[in-house]
Amino acid sequence: MALGLVRLESEASFAQRAYAALRAALLEMNIYERADQDLRLDERDLAKRLGVSRTPIRDALARLEHEGLVESVPRRGYFILRKNRDELVEIIHVWAALESMAARLITQQAANDEIASLRAIFATFENGQLAAKLDEYSDANLAFHARIIDLARSVTLSRMAEGLMIHVRSIRHRTIAEDHRFERSMVDHMQIIEALEARDGELAERLVREHALGLAAHVAAHVHDL
């Protein structure tokens, strides 16, 4: 397991900075790539890599456990919390509700250039090129969904979505190539963008919800190692 961490150089607020660094790294991880992933978080290694003592690391891990991002296992330490398939499907259902409401809010308050930024994410892709650029498209796909949440301008909605992000982004990344889902994904994205551009809140909300529920259905039917 490779967390993207940078050594902390300042003495100021080590506990807060360790928490922020660990949380950001966790949210970027793809925790559903393989069933045999090592998800253990070694306090000593984390402290060494961040250049702090183990005390702020323990404080940070306790906060992350409270947020549901890690779990403490007696006599074994902390582990990144990965959900089983049924739990993951449930998470995606909740995500569908949040993201679809975000889409409706976008039609009501986002500027035209902000909505145009969603189309720009896919400007370099054409359907015939997706298979050859799958890693790039997967990154664009994740950026698209994160941008929808951002453009809603709802602090509460964003906070709730952020708690689900580690799970939803990772399973999207894992499944994008399965059953040529990337081809359907591109079609869905363009339809969503068109509905947002037309300021059709009802249609945008429905399309985003159906897109997310399609992911949930795929996970329920095809993911068997969680």
C-alpha cells in the first residue's frame, strides 16, 4: 500500500496537519482494486514518513476512525476501512441521492462557464478512443463526479459526499473497464451535461441518479471478492 505522503517540516499543529495529510492520502486511494490489498496502517512508518512522533499519528487515526475511514482492530492496529459488497451498494445508493440533488442545484445556481467546465473535462476524448485512453478517461470520470458535487455549492452536501468519496471513487476506478462500462459512461455524461446546460433540473437529477444506480447494479451483479 502506498500512501502519497510528504514529510511535515513545521512544528505547528502536528496533530491537525498529520490528520489532514493522512485524510487527503486516504481519499486518493483505490481501496477496491484487489481483494488482497494490504490495508494496515503502520503507526511507526507513518510517523517516520511525516517526520512526527507517533502521538499525533494516533490522534489523527482516532479522528479518522470516528469519520469511518479507518478501523481499529484489537492487538493488530489500524486498517483502512473497506466495505463489503452489500455495504458498498448501499453507499452508492446514498451517493446517488446526494449527487442527483447536486445536479438539480447546479441547474438553479451555477454559471454557464461553470457548467461548461464539465464538458471541458471530456474535450480530448472520443468514443472510439476511450479504450486506448482508459486510464486517462477514468481520471476524467472521477473529476467529473467530484466537480458536480463542487458546483452544487452546498457545504452540507459536500461534507456528506466527502465521507463516501473514498468508496465511490475507488469502485468507479475499478469497474470502469468492465463490460465496456466506459462507453455507456461517456454517453451518460454527455446527456447529463446537456440537461445541465438546458437548466432542466428534473432531467439532470434523474440522469445523474440513474447513472449512479447503474454502478450500484453492476457492483451487486459482478463484484464477488468483497
